[in-house]
Amino acid sequence: MSPKSTKADIWRMVEVEADSQSRLLTDNQEEYEFLERYIDSGKPPYPPGEHHFLIRTAFRYELPTPPEYAGRFKEPYGNGKGFYGSMAPNTTFYEVAYHWLRERLHLPAPSQTPEPRTLFSVEFYDEQAFDIRDESNLGDLTSRADLQASWQFVRSHPEILSIIYPSCRSPNRDLNVYIRDIQTLGLTPKALVPFLLILRASEKACYIVNKNYDDRWPSLVIPWSMVS
């Protein structure tokens, strides 16, 4: 394993502030802004700096990491904050579909109302990024079911600021990046693309469609069986 200078645009999908549920509960812009400020006041403050809030959000939550916010390379009760991104938009779709379906399919009557999301890209540059594809235990590090190996990896390599790894959700095993230092990211998003996520409960699938029906972003149906 050796460091690798890496520069790329990476992609991430997030909830849409302007189309959130609080928008539906208010009658005008003034009420909406008041409610959003009230909701946001109960969250930890954004870290200082010039980065756009979409980028800073991943680094705002307090440590140690609560178990419900643990993830690959981010250990429960650990001291790591991180930004997850993908090297290609489609990889992001598969990652999002997994977490989105996992939160809904167990519900007795999950909502099938379209939910807005924003896909955005941001520049990433790290002269010391670590690509783990040559690791002998790569299967364990990218396991779908067990994250223990990834947590052990970070404990053994606290100096690593970004990790490039194959997605276990994408059918082509395309690349994700886990970023522990906000300074390796650009200050502002380079692209903002609106999408809708729709649950097809009978098929146990996530339907991802561009909100503007832009032909550059074809619709995608991702079944639970593909990503679970």
C-alpha cells in the first residue's frame, strides 16, 4: 500500500433543503426560513471555514460518532468525521438506493411519495490518497455485511486522510472515496442536479429520476436485491 496523488470530481447525493418537509408545512417563504432556522439551531454548528454548507455538513456532527451514524471506515464511538463520495454519479445512485431502501422497506406502509434529492460534484485533491484495491483483505474491507475490517484499517492508519475503495453496491465495483479532511475538497459544488427518489414497494426497488427529465440523466431502477 502506498500513497497516490489523486485529483478528481467526486459526487454525493443529499436531501434538498428547498424542497424539504418543512417547506410543505409552511405557507410562505418567511415561515419556511423561520422553521428551517429553528430546526437547524438544534444541530451542531458547522465547522469554521469557507466551504459551502453542502460540503461542511458531513463534518459538523460531534464526536465520538454515535452508532447510528457509523459507516465504512467510520467506527461507532470513534473520532473520525468523514465525507463519502463516488468517482461517478451512477455509483452514488447505488449507494444512496441501498441506504434509502433500508430505511423504508421494513415499514408496514412506506410512503411512495417522490422525495427530492440533490446530486452534486466537488473537486477532490489529495497528494497522499490511499487506494486499497491491492490490499490482501480487500473483500473484508469492502464487505456488505461486516464493517469491522474497515474500522480496524482506520485504527491502524490514523495518518490517512482519504481512502479510495471499490463500492460493494455498484455492480461494476466502481470507486468511492472516504475523506477525513475537508481541506482536500473544493470550496463550492461544481454541479447541482435535482432528482426524485420514488419507492416501488411491490418491487422492493428505488426509482431514481431526474426532476427536470433531462435526457442526460436517464432514469434508473435499483432493486433491493441488487444492493443488499
